[in-house]
Amino acid sequence: MTTTTTSPASRPRIDWTRPVLWLFAAVLILLILLPLSWLAVFAFTDKGRHPTLQNFVTLFSNPDFLDPLLTTAIIATTSALICCIVAAPISWLVSRTDMPGRQTIRALVTASFVTPPFLGAVAWELLAAPNSGLLNQLYRLFAGEDADPLFNIYSMTGIIFVISCYTFPFVFVLVANALDTMPGELEDASAILGGNAWTTARRVTIPLALPALVAGALIAFLQAMTLFGSPAILALPAGFHTMTTKIWSLFQYPPKLELAAAAAVPLLVLTVLLLQGQKALLGRRGYSVIGGKYGAPRRVELRGWRWTALGFCLLVLLNPVFLPYLALLNAAFSPNATTLVTPSTATLHNIVFVFTELSSTQLALKNTVILGTATATIGTILALVIAYVTTRKVIAGHRVLGFLATAPVAVPGIVLGVGLFLSYTRPPFVLYGTLWILLLAFLTINLPSAYQQLQAAFATIHPELEEASRILGATRLQALRQITAPLLRTGVIATWCFIFIGVMRELSAAIVLFTSQTKVLSVLIYDLNEGGDLAAIAVLGIAMLVITFAVVLAVNRIPMSGGNAGARLRNG
């Protein structure tokens, strides 16, 4: 009798790849299309769900809505211009000159980049509130107690200043990257042909960097337009609204959900247009360089201006980093948040109060850790599988999956919060009041950066390794799990960490979706600010910054196998 045996490689196996991938597609549709669909339904219907355009008529004719629209446009436009004026010269000094301390300046810009804008707004309250601000108190020591305040952070100027402090890094990153990768031979050719430094800059360097500068301005405009935390902390006490704070106010009793949905639509449309413009500009960034490998650009010698240039950079970074951090440290250890601490008055009372007596702290920390861990884990897995599908072109329609994974970048956090609230406060999915609705919000917001980072990492791994595994009988999912994922380990860890940080910082969507039992740290800080407890905010803010910088430093020590560890973080 002849006995035949079947090798493991030849045994028939069930390939679950396609069902699993279609399941992921369904998850993406649920995350993105469902809230946007309900947003459209409410925006174009009345309370009886009858079609109407009256919501938009009210939006564009009522001064209560027109004023926030105009205010938002002024703030966003002015902030974008200031960001370009500040970030462009710093980018050039760091990337193209022999200025000392260039890496330190880059690190400090990163510090302002990862600082939550709402925390920066609170810090500037401590510094520049008209009566109690530390800078105004210092000014009165010289000008007299009856002198008018030198600064008033509760003003249009104050809001533009604070928003610019925490949006200029977006312009810096794009322009610095463009200057870093610009071929030095182009400028050398200009010099050989007799062009001086200014002529070379005007005819070569600036035209090549201009697309990145304009794209950075669009992103700065977008960030300023969609921020909630800074305007809520500074504009509301000043007596005026931006569009994000107006949308939030429409959820207060009695709620006006149809108007909130209609008010969210212009933000969504503008965001899509700005991102398309940014994509078109950056897509042309290398239009002047054709083929070949080019040398690094030569650094411009500043000679006697080297230290002056460094002083200029440090002076600019006083505003987003040094002064705010010092204000937070002072408030955390001072008996009075707006009084300068001395060795004799320093106290740990604020820290003890926040972590032992303030009941909301434990709940907010617990919710933040749960949501951060769950969002980072689920988001990383989701981004990993989708990046695999799109880079390896596993199924038909992989481009649609890629589009859905990046689409949330065009949805401002406050708009997403409105859409999720409308989607999950009625059957069949009643999730409002649970952590699930916040999980969906954080997952949707952080998915695009996670997907883009892992897609770049996949591009560095040759598919032959997976093909060899499949020849030996593995399914695509098994090859992904056993072969590709281990090779992407460092990129996966970095993605997980940055999603976790993004959850900690998010306020725009959370402010619409939280309840008393689902508060997170960002919402707790906002609530404490409304109550005027600045010392407790300082302690929580410092704790948030310590965790954030610890994660950033840990990730920067991981040698990346692909992609850039600096995934873009959304600001609350």
C-alpha cells in the first residue's frame, strides 16, 4: 500500500485576506462617511428633517454668525502672514547658514510644535492678563501701580499672537525641508555667472522654496481657522466668537444642531480646498531639478552676524517656549499662580492638590490612558493593514482605501465632533456618553498621519520577502504578520507613540463629545480654566508636557526603518 503525505506548504488553506480587507474598508466608511453624512443631513434639513437651505441663509445673514466668520478670516489670514514672516528667515538660518546652535533651534521649534495650543494660551494668560499677568506686573514696577497694562492677551491681537506662536512650526518644517534638499549646484552656478548673494537668493533660492512657503502658509491658515482651545480661552473672555467657539456654543442649552451642522460646512469646504492647494504646490516643489544626484548646498558664512542671527532665533522662541514654560513652572510651585515664586515661598501644595484632592484628575488620567492606548493600538493596526494593501495593491479598489484613510485630514476636529454627535446620539448606535464615541473621534483624527508614515515605511521593504513566504504556503495576512510587520517594528512603535501623543493633545472634538464621566486631560484643563484654577492647570500641563517629551525622545532614539518619525500631530 502506498501512503501519500501532504506537506504543510501544499495543504489547502483558507485565505481570509479579502474578507478581512473588506472589513477594514467597512470600518473606514463607518469612521468617516457616517458622521459626514449625518452632518449633511442636519445642515440641509429643518427640525422636522424636511429639506431646506434656511440654515445657510441664517448663517450668512445673521450678524451673530457673520461676525465669527469675519473674525476667523482675519485671525487665520494674519496668523498665516506672521508665521511666514517669522518662520522663513529662521528656516534659512538653520538650513543654509553657519549660525551656531542650529540643532538646538530645531529642537526648540519642535518643542513649540508639540506644545498643545490651548496650554500655550493658558500660559500666556499667566503672562499677559491685563491685571494679573506677570509681564504686566513687572511693567508696573517701573511705570507705577496706576499705569495701564502693557499687554492685554484678551484681545484680537493677543489671540493672533498666541495662535501664531503655535502654528509657525508648520511653515518652518516645510520651508526647512525644502531648503535642506535643494541642490547646491544651482546656487553655485549662479555665483559662477556673477550673481551676488542677494541675486542668487532672489533668482534661485527663493523661487525654489516659494512653493513650500506658500504651502506652509496654507497649512498655518488652516490650523488657525480650525483651532478651538486658544480662541475659547482668550476670545470668549474678550466678548467675541470665532467659528469654532460659535459651533461649540450652539451645543449649549437649548442646542441648535441644524445650525451647528450648517456652520461646520464652510470649515470643511475651506479645509478641503486649502489641502488641495497645499498638495498641488508641494507636488511642484522639484520642478526645476531634473535627474542626477546633487550635492548638499554650501552654507552661507554669516561672519560677524552669526551670534546676532542666533539671538534673533532665541528671541522669537521666547514666545512659544521659554516664557510660557517658565510661567507654567512658576504657577505650579507658587502659592498664587500669578505671583513670582521665590525659594522661601515655593510649595508642593498645588501638586498634592491636583493628584490627591482633585477628584476629576484620576478619572481624566484613567480615561486618557485608556483612550490613548486603545486608539494607538487600533489605529496602528488599521494603518498597517491599509498601508500594506495600498503599497502592495492587494485588492481592486486599493486606491479608494488609501483615499478614505487620508480623507479625515480634511475634516477639522470640531466638525468631526459635530458629525459624531449627530451620528451616535440615536439608534442603532447610541454611543454618546461613553468612551466609544471619543475613541472613534481620536481614531479618525489620527489615522491619516499613521497611514502616511507606515505607507512610507512599506515602500522601503521589497515585496520579494513576502512572495517567498507565500510560495511556502502562507496567506497574505500571515506574510504580513510573520515577515513584514517585524521588519517594520521601529516604524510601528513610532506610529503607536505619536497616536498616543495626539490623543493627549486633542481638544476640538473632545469638547463636543465629552460627558462628566468621559472627561480627558485636555477637557479637564479647559474646565479648570473656566473655573480660574490656573495653578492646577499648570501642574496638569507640565505633567502632559513631561509625558509628551518623554515619548518624543524615546521615539527619536529608535532607528527608523522607513518613513519619518515626525508624524503630523492635530491641535486642539
